[in-house]
Amino acid sequence: MENMDTGMTQMTLQQRALISWSQLATALAAFVMLLSLVAPGARADDDTGKVTPVDPRSQSAEDVLRETTTRMLAVIDEARDYVDEDPERYYAAVEKVLDPVVDYRGFARGVMGQYATSARYRSLDEAGRDKLRAQLERFSDTMRRGLVRTYSKGLLAFGGTRVEIDDSSAGDVNDERATLRQLIYSESGQPYVVVYQMARNRDGHWQMRNLIVESVNLGQIYRSQFEAAARKSGGNLDEVIDNWSADSLEEA
């Protein structure tokens, strides 16, 4: 996960998280709105509704963000009619569209920090490596479920008036990595600043690697929480993963 080391102390991170959560939960609606695709590398035909394959290498990160805004707004509108009676249906729909475009494994590995580095992996024997791989896969799934639910709720609560991409941050179609800056305007007229750190996967599709909202680095906050929990458990990562909740900031 890029740019997670900002030198902030754990206490400062926790204080910023508590102070900023109300803004974070609302602004993170853009996380779903702007990174969800009907299908990776596909585009719906406006006239027929058919899905036409698109070469992912022909799309820039900005293209992906702009295209998906309109599509996800339609998903939100539809969900409002049934989400109170069937929230699981809504979560499943969001999860389905997010899975191809969010690098949950890379995100989870960044959150695990020192416990999932390549150096630590190489230092382990074969049994230890197998265990670490299993822990990473399990934590990736835990992060996926928690993030989908947390930000699906924020998405429905989104009351913004407009969303704009800062053109000065737009990259090129040939880029392999991109950092996009977005302005999400609230009803008061004051924008939230959201920064997306994205990269292409092996197939050329853009995926989100990290998210920063109003200078609050989501990956860094979660990593701080993970490391604190690991210290408390004496390095028992299975215990940390069993007790992990991506809703912890909201609950705080």
C-alpha cells in the first residue's frame, strides 16, 4: 500500500479518526460510487443495453472513475426501494461490483504491515509460510466483508450535490499507477477532498489500493489498529483476524 508511512503517531491517528469519522463515512460514498464497474473491461451500450468488452489498457484511471459514477448512482436509486426490507441483497449487489475493482488482498497485506512483508515471509520455514498465506487470505476476506458493509451504508447516506475530478491529477492511459484527487461537494458547498491510489493489475484493469479522505489515510489507520491488536495478543495473528472489525472506527 503506497504512502502509508507519514510519521503520524498512533494516538494522533486515532484522534483524527474519531474527529473525522462523520465526514469520512459520508465522503467514502465515493469509494463505492467511483470504483464500481458493471464488469471489468466492459461497457454498456446506451441503445441496446448489451455489454461490450473494452480493452482495459485503453482506459485511464480517470476514465474508470468518470464512467462508473453514473452507473453506481442507478444502483443507489434502485436500492432505496428495497434496502430497508432486504439489506443483505444490497450488500451482495455492492460486493459483486466491487470485487473486480478493489485490490482487497493488497489492501489487507498493507494493513498487516510488518507481519506480512516479503522479508518476514522469506524468514519463515515452509509451515510458517503456509500459515502466513492462509492468514493473509482470511484477513483479505474479512476486510472485504467489513469494508463493503461499512461503505455501503455510507453510500446510501450520501447527501452530496456533485462530484468532480481534479483534472490536474488526471493521468495518462499508458500509466500503470495513478493518484487521483477528487472533490465531493456537500450540501453546504464545502468539498471533501478524496485521494485515490490506484494501480493496474496483471490483466491491465485498474484497482484501488488505498484511499485518503481529508488527509485521513484509511490504510494507515487500519494498519495502526492491526499492529496495536497484534501487540496486545502477543503476535497471535489468528486472534487479531478473528476479532477484527472494519466497522471499528464507526463504532468508536
